[in-house]
Amino acid sequence: MSAGTGASLAGGVHGPGHLRALTAVVLDTLETAARTRGGPLPAGGPDAVARRTTALAAPVLPEEGIGAEAALADLVRAVAEGAADPADPACVAHLHCPPLAVAVAAELAGAALNPSMDSWDQAPAAGVIEELTTAALARLVHPEAPAPDALITSGGTESNLVALLLARERAAAGKGPLHVVTGANAHHSVHRAAWTLGLPAPAVVACHDGRIDPAALDRTLAGLGGGPALVVATAGTTDEGRIDPLPEIARIAERYGAELHVDAAYGGPLLFSEGLAPRLAGLDRAVSVTFDLHKLGWQPVAAGVLAVADTALLAPLSLRTDYLNADDDTEAGLPDLLGRSIRTTRRPDALKIAVTFRALGRRGLSELVEHCVTTAEEFGRAVDARPALRRRPGAIGISTVLFRPVVADELEPVAGDAVVAEVRRTLLMDGRAVLGRAVAEDGDGRRRLWLKATLLHPDAATAELAPLLDLVTEAAERAAAGDGDGGRPGDTDAPAAERLSP
């Protein structure tokens, strides 16, 4: 088959030549599509996006292929014109980072070589890079531990699942089932992991100001009456960016003989910064820590990590299967990779992490993290300076800012929250801004709906974010007056001049 059919290989001696031409098509299409979209999100809502995407992408499986260049041009155009682009300063809804170009380039190399990280003979050098990368991350999280270790995972959900799995296996030798204790602020993956593993539903501890209440934790652990327990704390909550009081939680857990796992999927990269790392004091007292670099680490998905204080804790993951890690091969010196994950076939995700770390160094990573934290603080002050907007009382949570239009406060609670929700949907439908939503405690103790800006852009300036506040104010006035479209997809194509991106 000719190269144009799409059947040419990416690897080997001739693969880079095939990739070079096709990559040019991809890059040209990405560039053109970003200009066509003109903002952080395509305008028109789900129905409009589905129509435009289908027109370019269907049929996905034609009887006769259309060729590599044409297929790439059509489908990359479809997904790029219809993207929620985290590189746009107005795309701030989620823990959804814009990936660094160097990491994406490394991802291309990994995809072309396609090592499978489940046996040495499929990933000789990639296995070494993963070992070096996990060692560096383990030492970052547990700097004083004698033998820390880390696994590469698909993200925070898998990391939390494996942490609970390992804790369950340790508890199996004790007296009774493992009891998981976590805050009301915990990520849903903690509850899902307990359900998946057949554990009792986690005991949920009350929170104050978005953080675990230590006194409530003490009462909960006392009420368990002994037996194996795992306390799951959070360093960077999804809704508010809050960090639980880790030193106090660690002391309480130790008092009751419980172990501590910390979900630091969001906040873990604060460790790169000498100035910000003290916010994670007590993290090193955890038996395991979730760390996620496709959040505040600017990696393409997926780039999760689970760090443990002692490599021996990973022993339950060991598995023998003759075609991957036969005993005689291991005894002869071939590294055993199978016990490094609950997955079998998996991507060389450590490669892009290693390239990024080598390229930027700890100092460069620190600067990016500090930029996001500083920008969030400046954005919070910009909200405070707007009479038409109100920020959630309290400190900024890492790089997450919660705010709402004052006009919503002037209505009954249900109606006010409805205005906040409509503002978000209107801006989504217009394609002008991607803001998140979060229900959180207000200064008076009531839980209200807030707009959420999660600032992960490593070089966006506060001035680039200021127009977002104008959009919110305008949309809120329309919604409160009953002039909004209620989030309906009709008549939503915003003029290019109203969008934040050129």
C-alpha cells in the first residue's frame, strides 16, 4: 500500500519520514482550526457541535478509505474546531491543563515507538526511563523515607484505587475488613474505589471551610472501635482547591493506629516550589500519595502517579505469567515490569514526564506552579475590585477562585443559584468562556452555587483573564432581568470581537 492510504508504519527506519509529512497536515490543520473556532469553546452548544463534527467525520468506516492526508485533515479539523481548548485563557472550568509542547512532542515519540510497559522485551529503554522517573517522584514526595517508590498510573482515579487496594491487602492479615475514612470534600473516586474493591462504604467526616474537621475525624475514628482503617485526606480539592490540615490529620490517624493516604492529585506539584511546598507539610507522613501531572503539571493525559513510602508496600501487585516474566528470565536478570501496575498493556507515559523534567528542571517547574498560584491570587483581587461580583470568602485554594454575581445574592437562594447556573451555560453556548461550577459554603454558613475558575495556564497574564469578568457581569445582568437564553443553543454565535482570543 502507498503512504497516502494511511497504512504506512510510524516506526522503523522509514517511519519518521512518513510521520513528517502527516504531522505537517496535523499541525497546519490545528493552526487553522484554532483561528476558525476563535475562542475557548465552539459556539452553538451540543447539537451544533454534533452537526458540524458529523459532517466532517462520517462515515467513520467507509467502504473505501479516503487516504491518510484527507482523513487527518477532516477529523483533526473536526476535533480542533470543536475543542474545549485549555490553552485559551478563558477555558478555566476544570483541572484540565494546557499541555506543554515539549511533552506533546515526547508523546509523539512514545506513540511511534509504542513500547508496552508490561515486559522488558517490549520496553527495554522505556522501562529504565520509567524507573528513573518514578524514583525521582517518590523521593520528591517522601524525601526522608529509606526506600520510597512510585507507580505510573492513568490518573488520580487509578492511583486512589490502587492505594485502597494495597491498604485492603495489608488489612487482610489483620482483624476485620478495612474501614476507609474520608472527608465530605473527597473526590468521588475514593467512594468508587471502595465500591469496586468490595469494601464497606467510606465513613464521611464533616468539613469546615472545605477542609476536614480534625475534631470530627477524631470522633469518627474513635467510633470505629479499632480494626484496620485508612484515612484519606485531600491536598487540593476539586471544587475549592483546599488542602486538608495534614499534620493534624496524621497525628490523629497515628493515635488510632490508622494509616493515611493523601489524594494530592491537584496539589502535589506544589512540592516543586520551595516557597509553596510548606503548604503540603505532613504529606510525607502518608503511607501513599496520589499525584497527577496532567493537572498542575502540564502533561497530556494520562500522567498519574502513586507514590508510596516503602517499595515493599507494592508487593501485593506482584504477578507471574510465563510469557511476560517467567521465573528463569527474572533470575537471569531481565527486569520484571508486570508488578508495576494493575494494568497489563500500558503506554510509556513516563517518557513525556521525564522529558519535561529534564527540559525545565525543578526550578523551571517551580516557576510555572508559582505563576498559576500568583495569577489566581491576582484574579481573586480583580474579582474583589468589581462591585458587581463577589468572591467566596476566605483564602484562594491553590489556583481555584470561586465567585458569583452580586445580582444573584439579591434574589431568593434558589433563584440566585439559577442565575449563576444560567451565566455559565450562556457563556458555554456562546463559546466565549468555559467556567466551572461548585457548591460551597458561604460566609454565613449556607451552601451556594459559585462560578469556578481553575487557573492552570502556565503563562497567561491576569490582564488576559480580566475580560472574563466583564462577560460574567454582562451575562448575569441579562439572566437576572430574564433576558438570558437559559442555556438554549439557539442564537449563540458570538461576534469574534466579543471573544477573549484573537
